[in-house]
Amino acid sequence: MSAKTILIIGGGVIGLSIAYYAMRAGYHVTIVERGAPDHDACSLGNAGMIVPSHFVPLAAPSIVAYGLRAMWNPESPFYIRPRLSRDLLDWGWKFMRAATAAWVDRAAPLLRDLSLASRRCFVELADEWGNTFSLVQKGSLMLCKTEHALHEESGTVERANRLGVPAQVLTPEETARLEPNLTMDIAGAVYFPKDCHLSPQHFVAELTRLLMDGSAQFHWRTEVVGWRAHERRIESVRTDKGALQADEYVIAGGAWSPRIAHGLRAYLPMQAGKGYSLTLRHPKQMPEICAILAEARVAVTPMPLDSALRFGGTMEIAGLDESINSARVRGIINAVPQYLPAFAPGDFRDVPVWRGLRPVSPDGLPYVGRLRSYNNLSVATGHAMLGLSLGPVTGELMAQVLSGAQPAIDMMLLDPDRFV
């Protein structure tokens, strides 16, 4: 009997991870990607952080309160561009309804389990591949400029420890001993020893190379334009270069997934959350541990393979718009010296600005699993800021789903039909 064929739409870290684990399970894999082989996938310019510490879903009361305070500031970390959009209004209503303490209590254990399982996958892949993507297992720091922020983050420490995610509050002196290479002006920090960081571009490049060496087929610069279905089965996907057939189909198109699923019996509420990053080559100081500047919501990640330091952040809800909003970038640049006084805004002059569109569901959890309307169509998208962090575990779980096996983690809350 010939091996089952899997067609995956989307060549970002989620699609590639699914392809990799499906190939390891013995399936023939085809990846359809609208970009070129060197396409700028959303994960390439992100902060490269693996974060079991991020167990609170985006849909949380604290995020709503913060967003209402910050969204009117053009340089703030969170912004929703006002526009007449039925999809945006629908998403916003669902987000507000989901953002409750009860929902956080339900979602946090699942996000913890997913993150810890994905961390295990990254460690295994680093061992197998010779750590070609520079996985660093030294934890992360939440750097707090003010006593108020440090007090707020101490509540997260208590919840993290209850969930089995180690965390501790540090004084400025203790933080300096942990990170001696970095000059910091802070009130204190929170340390999450289970967090990690890596070089996302090297991870994606290695995944792609291994898939190509393993005989996976890639259709680059290929746009999905429709579907052919009969009753409960997808018969083919129509692209601008012709129809393609497979036994199983997976939509992993990131923020474009609802558009890809158009015409199918699927309802995937989604907004694109634009993020930005700037990468300094040969920076003045190079930390050893990745960090988040707490009040500014800016991530700082050392990337030693490239002798670079990356600063990234913001969540800009502005539709499928890939233009660069200079105010959002200015917010990142102006925040850095407040915490790290060795750096100045002038250091970022002429540094290229990267932007990517994160797929954001209304309840802060991704869509992962089979759609009920079809017996051979699955979805894996909506990971928001955790796409890279949850890439491998998503690939592992989807390989189990495609094989008909019981997934190792209960995926009920990830049901792609949960808003139907």
C-alpha cells in the first residue's frame, strides 16, 4: 500500500513543522506556498523566543484593560486601526466575550502543556540536527522599569509556580549577576528558567532543507484560488498554476488562512496582528538571556550565530496590511534606552525594519485539528505571537491527527469549529 499524501498550504514555521513530522511518520508531503523559496515568512523576523512563561492567552482581562489605555497612543505596543469591517467587529465582540478570568483559568494549563511539549521538541531537534539553529536554554527575563510593573508581574510568578512553570522575582542586583554583559536601569525582573531562545531564520532554513532532502515537494509562488469538494471530501485544491490532489489537506496559511478557506464550510474568525523588529549587527552589548521590557512589551533576543541583537514588538490590528507604520517602530526604538542605557535611538538609524502579520484568533488559542464538515481537511493557524514557539508541537500533534491516532494532548479547546 502506498503512503498517504498530505498537502499543506503555507510554508511558514507551522506548515513546515507539520510537513516535517508528517514526513517522519512516513507520509508523502507537498507544501504549497504563495511566496518564493526565500519568502519572508512571519516567523523569520520574530523574537525567536520559546516561552512556557506565556501561559496567559491574549484574550485576558489584563490585556483588555491595557489595550484600552494604550491604543490611543500612536507609539504604544497595542493598536487597533479604526475601520469599517464586519470581520473586525465580529472578532472584537468575540475577543471581549472571551477575555474573562474564567477563560484564562481554562486556557492556561493547555498553553502550558503545549509550550512545554514544544520546548521538548526543540531540545530533541537541536540534539538531532547538531543545534544548527542555536537553541539557548538559559531562560528569559521580564525587565520591569517601575515598582508598579514589578508588583504586577509578581502575580504572574505566583500563578506560574502553581502551574508548574518555574519563576522568581529578582532584584536589580540579582538580575545583573544573571546577566553581567548588559547595563540595565530597572526596578527588578522576573526570571523564567524554562524559557529558551533561538535563531528563527536558521530554524526555518534547516526545516526547509531537511524537507527538500527528504523528497517533500514544494510549489513556490503558488496561490490557492479555490477548492473542489464533493459531499464530505475535498477532491482537489485549485491554484493559479493548476489543480493539486492529495489524500489529506491542511490549511496552515497564517493570517491568510480565512481567505484560503473561502468557499468551504469553515468559520475561522481571525485578525492579522502586525509586529515589527529591528536587528542590530555587532551591538554595543550582547546579553546571554532573552528578555522582555515589561511595560514597553518589547522583546530583546541575542542571536550569536549572526552576531546580532534583535528588538521586536507591538500588536497592530490593521487587516492584511504589510505597510510599515513608523510610529509603531518609533515606539520600540524609544523604549530600549529607558531599560538599556548603553543603547540610544541613533543606534537604529538605517537599520532595516522587518514586519510580519501574526494570525490572531479571538480567544487567544490557535485553531488546530480537523474541520467537521470534511473528513480530509484540517486547519493549523491562529497562533498569534506563539507561532514559532508552538511550531514543533503543532507539527507533532497534526501528524498524530492525520494518522488517526489519539493526540498526546487534549485538543478540545483548539477545535477549529469552536465558533461555528
